[in-house]
Amino acid sequence: MSLDVLALSGSLRAGSFNTALLRAAGELAPAGLTLTLHDYADVPLYSEDLERPAGVDRLVEALASADALLLAVPEYNHSVPGVLKNALDWASRPAFRSALRGLPTGVVSASKSFVGGARGQQHAKTILLGMGTPVFPWPELLVGQAHQKFDATGALTDDTTRTFLGQFMEGFATWAAAQPR
């Protein structure tokens, strides 16, 4: 199996647990899966009055060339971070023909809270399904109390979480490879 997965973190923070979770996902991915973290900090606020800016072009091109997408979604105020929603809004255009339509997508989350970003993850899945994006249904991966599971360098040190993440990546890879595109 050969699977190129684009990864987007819902946090732009340098020490983001969600970005660290994506790095760990790449380390624990099954053979043949390549995970590429995409920096979309240069994507401006969405406006239909703007032509597609260069940062949006890079994002859309990366999505179009990927076999699958993996989002790491922190929970901000019980929902999806604005920066991620903004990037998804740009990438969802043109409607019904976007690079997101039909792109197999997995969603994970990490949070200091006990629930591990569950509400943000659920909102992200609802948004993606509304864009015609198939979402990996199970198993879910929610990393609660993330500050206790990553070290100061961003390495995932919790063995149980590493096991769950490896299982998630195995299931996601199998599911994504089987999706029609």
C-alpha cells in the first residue's frame, strides 16, 4: 500500500499538542503511508471578494495531490478553531468540485481537558461531511490531558496513547486506501 496523507493541525501554536500528535501519527503510521504536515498560516481570512491568494493555492494543490487528509483538531470554546475552519472554507471552493470533496479524512484531537477535544472533533466531522468529505468513522482518537502525555520536545511519551494512535493509523490507512476517489 502506498498512501500520501496530508496533515493539518488546527493550532498554529509552536508548542501545539495537536501538531505534536500529527508528528507522532507519522512516526507510528504503517509502512507505505507517508504523512506530510502542511503549514497554512499564510491563508488569509475567507472573503468571496478575494481572488484565491497564493497560500490558498498551495493548500488546495496539496489537498488535490493527497490520497487522504488527517486533521488534528483542538477544541476552542467547545468547537473548531477559527483558523482551521477558515482554511476549510477556502478549500471547500468551488462548491461540489473542491479538493476536499471525496477526500478520505481522519480526525484526531488532543487537549489538556479530560475529554480530549471531543466537541471540536465532532464539529469538524460535521463540517467535513457537509462538504462531501468522507470521514473515518472508527476508532476515534481523543487524547485527554495531553500535557501529561507529551514531553517538553513534543514527543508522545504515553505508551497507551502511542498504542491507540498506532491502531488508529492502521485502521485509517486501510479505510482510506479502500475509499473511491
